[in-house]
Amino acid sequence: MTAFPPHDRSDEHDLASFGYKQDLARTLGAFSSFATGFAFISILTGAFQLFFFAYRSAGPAFWWTWLVAVAGQLLFALCFAELATRYPLAGSVYNWAKHLSGPGMAWLAGICLTLALVVSTASVALAMQFVLPEIWSGFQVVGDGTGRHDYAFNGVLLGAAVILASTLLNILGVRAIAVINNIGVCVEFLATLLLIVLFVSHVQRGPEVVLQTGGTGADHTLGVTGALLTAGLLGIYVLWGFDTAGSVGEETVAPRRTNPRAIIRAVAAAGALGGALLLTALMAVDDLQARELSLSGLPYIVEDALGEALGKTILSCVAVAVFICALANQTGAIRMIFAMSRDNALPGSTRLARISRRSRTPALPAALTGAVSMVILGANAGQPQAFLAVASTAVVLALLAYVMVVGPLSLRWLRHQFEPTREGYFSLGRWGPSVSLAAFVWGCAVIINTAWPRKAVYNPDAPFHWYLQWGAVLFVVIALGLSFAFYWSIQRHKLGKLTDHTATPLEGE
């Protein structure tokens, strides 16, 4: 177990105590660290992309599932804040798992989250199709929307533009990312507050609307419970990725103090704002029976309640939110690849871990994640059903990585193997065992609920194929099976810090 340095040191010397030298540019402050986690969650992106799904599944009562998701994900956030205090390293769950349980579990956790982040980058970029054509019809470049694949092909085109811009920014380095990210988060934050205020000024009914299910329970074998379990995927799809605020630990000033607070604040702020946004939207829509609520969702409510001109202004802010969300996803993937590569845990690690002298950022992982995201995005052009199945597995993969961290963490707590933190640093203290165990149970339950082969989630429209309905289970089992086989037979024999990234004895003093 790595203890805290015995006395105050520079961040670089603190990093050297883990055996790594300072390669990345350490420039991020408290707000930039928070913005990284908040941008990844991006409540506007998730709400505008998935409100219709949750409403179609459980009616207005889906709102309660958001509160459950916030509470559950906060358990993860508290655990990650503890670990960000103890291990302020790039790669978040990879390095956390490595210090908690060893290289094998760390490798699987890192691969899971890397796959999740790359797939999610493509999924988020696709959300531009839900926003830009609503602002201006000229953004529907492919066809007029009447063709079977018009929206799918156009979504790929818009998404590719987002990924290209995000990749270029990541190559430019963390300074450029921080500026764009900070501006974008301010826009999203203010736009969300404005939207809540405007919805409140147009209320048509009281908050008791969230007690209505719209008869959706009749479509589920478990009745209302089944409807709510399906609708609960909205909160899970949106409220993850906050570990990215810890993944930039080697680029943050005073990360032991800054990153833990950033992780918790990102979840808390997104949870509170998201809950208020969803509630006021349900109170403001004119007709709860409107067919558009189950087809378009929040974009329809915005224009219905606020009018076309004001609605398009809000949608422009949503477009900004979508972009910074995609940027944060790719940033997280790049840091994960860098962290694993400097431990020689990936093929071509020497090149993947190489830092650009100009931008002090790993440029090759940026190009690689951008290219792979575009390939995944391209699958949506001719097979939109397949893309939905694969994209949904991103959440399952991320949660698996989280469970691989909080499971060993709970064992550490129960075995009393954590040393007390220095005063002034975040710590769960005596609540550590309970919180980490609760997070592990929550994570396992949510993985089962998310991966459950529901036709409504993985194959809602014809043509119906069994492999699409079982897409999440198949993708995860195959991906992890192949990954573990590669690790066990080849990569585990090569593990070890690369010399170019190892701290010298002088740096570790």
C-alpha cells in the first residue's frame, strides 16, 4: 500500500514516489478538473438524447429512477474520491485497480473502460443528429429525412465532424482542451439553469405529475417495476465517466486535494441540475399524451413550451454540450491508453506512451481513438440497430471497470489495510467499508439491469435479430474473453514501467 509522502513535496516529486516522472503538462486548476467530469456527464446531452426513451418506458414516473441513479452513482464517486486522494495518477481505474488488487485486474479494468470510452465517444458524437437539424434544416445534409437511412447516414457525417475536431484539440494538448472545456461547461451550466427557469415560468401542472406512469406497466412482465427498471437506464447512461476528473491527476495542480472534490461535485451538480430539468420539463409540456414525447422527447418540449426561436437558442447550447461531452470522452480514453502504455501493458506501448514535445500530450492515442471512434460511428450508417446494441454496451463495460475497483476496495477496507490519510485530505473514514460494499452491490445490480436482453432497448424495431437483443452480453463476453486471452498468453509477460517514463532516484527524493 502506497502511503502519503511524509512531508509536503511538489506534485512532480509526489508523482515520482509512484515511480513515474512528470511527462504531461500540469496546468489544470480546480474548475478545470471539475469541468472535465461535468462535461463528460453532460446532462443536456443525455437528457436530449434519451428523454424520449425513458418517457416511452415508464411515463412521467421515470423521474424517480433519476434520483435512484444519482444516489447509486454517488457511491462510486465517493469511493473514487478516496482513491483519487491516495493515487493521483493518470488512467483512473487502471491505476486504482493496480494498487488495490494487482496487474491482472488492473489490465481488465483498463481495457473495459478504454473500450467504453471509445464506443461512448462515437455514441455521443451521434447525438448531434438529434440537435443540429432541429436548429437548421441545412444540417440535414443527407436526404430530407424521408429515406430509410437518411438520419443514420447524416448522423455519421455530423458525428465524424465532431470526432475530427475533438481529435485535433486533444493533439493540441491539455491547455487547449481546458479552455474549450471550461467555456463549454459554463455554457451548459447556464443553459440548464435558464431552461429550468423558463420551464418553471411555463408550468402547466404540479410536481405530482411524476406519480403518473401513463399505463406503461401493462407492457412489462413485471408491471410498473419492469417499466421503471427499463426507464432507469436513462440515469445510468448519463451519470458515469466522472472518474475522468481523477484521470487527469497528473495534469492537475495539487491533485490530492483538487481531484477528489471535482469527482464528487461533478456528480452532485449533474444530479441536482438533471433532476430539476427533468421535473420542470414534465411540468411545462402542454400535453402529456403527445406522441412526440415518445419520439423526440426533450427537443419537442423545448419548442412546445418555449416557442421555436427560444427553443433553437437552447438547442444551440445543447450542441455545445454534446461537443464537450465527446471531447471529455476522448480525453479519458487517451489518458487510459497512456497510463497503460507506460507500463508496457498494450501492443506498441513505446509509441503509444510517447509524449509530444510541443503539446506535452500523447498524440498517437488521440489519433488512434479518433480513428476507431469513426469506424464504430460508421457502423450506424447501414446498421443502426447494431450500433444501438454496441453503444449500449459502453455503459456495461464502464460499470464492470468500476466494480473491478470498488470490489477490491471494499476488501481492503474490511481487512483494515488502508492507512489513515493526512488531515485536510478527503477520506471516507469509518464509512469506507459500508460505502465501498454498497457501491459494489449497486454496480453488480446495475450491470445486470443494463445488460438484460430487452427487445425495447437492444432491438426495438424490425428487423428483429436475436444477436442484437443479446448484443450487450455477447459483445462484453467476446471482447473480455479475447482481451484476457491476449493478456494471459502475451502481454502479461511484458509488463513493466518503460524506462523513458520512470522517475530517477533524484526525482523521487
